[in-house]
Amino acid sequence: MRHQLLALLARQPAYGYELKQGLEQTFGAAYPQPNIGQIYVTLSRLEKSGLIRGTEVTQEGRPDKKVYEITEKGTEELAGWFEAPTEGPRVRDEFFMKLILAEGTDLADQLTLINNQRRHCINTMRGLNKLAATERGNRTSLLLIEGAVLHLQADLDWLERCQEELT
């Protein structure tokens, strides 16, 4: 969450609740709703690291709030995050470990494992398609959902290949 918050602060200074709203508005329902406590803990860590700076703002009739802004060090960190490639394929896939290690244990059948995983992928895709229907106006959310569905489709194709090779 640290880089997401830095990115929002690179746009403009904000306080914690505004950052929560910014994440929700940007990513919609496709993105897990951020916990305000997690946001403030992350902001505190970012501030201690010198990546952001917080300024207390007095409010009449309400508690003071802290407005955060990104520092030069934070901007450099964020630029590095944007430039770095994102992790690629999952070579240490937990499902694949289960599938291979199940053989010979008499505790799990490989075909049953494949079918259970296939059902899970299909059910997840259905849920994402329903979610997409509620996110019609949010392009970012729809792209996130589409990416997840495409990954699930690739997983289904891979499960088919596993079934051909292993059963």
C-alpha cells in the first residue's frame, strides 16, 4: 500500500481519509477496500522513513487533522517503483505444489484436485463478471476485473494441460 499512497500524494497533499477515498474512487469495488487503520499505520511508516511529511491542520469544532505531502525522497522512491518491472510468472505456485506432492500420499487424487481448482476458477470468474456489471462507469475497475478474468482463463487452460499430462 505504500506505493499506492505515495502515488496519490504525488498528485496532491491529502489527509488519511482523503487517501482512502482516492483509492476507492480510483479502483472501485474490484480493489479490496482499504482499511483506514492500515492507511494511517502506513502513513506513519512513510513519514518515519522520510518519504512523506505531515503537517497538523487546526479545524474549528473538530479534532485537528494531519495533511501529508510527498517529499523529494518519496518522489525518488515512487519513480523507482514505476520504473521497476513487476514480478512475472508464479514459478512457486501453491496449487502446483499440492498437485505434484499429492501423488503417492493416498490423501488426494490429482484429478480431484484439478477439478476442484477448475471449479474455484470458474466461480471466481462468475463473481468477477457480476462485479463488472456493477462497475460499468469505472474504467480502472473494469480493467482490473478484465485482467483478473484473463489470468483465470489462463489458469483454466493450464489446468487442462496439467490434466492431459498428469492423469
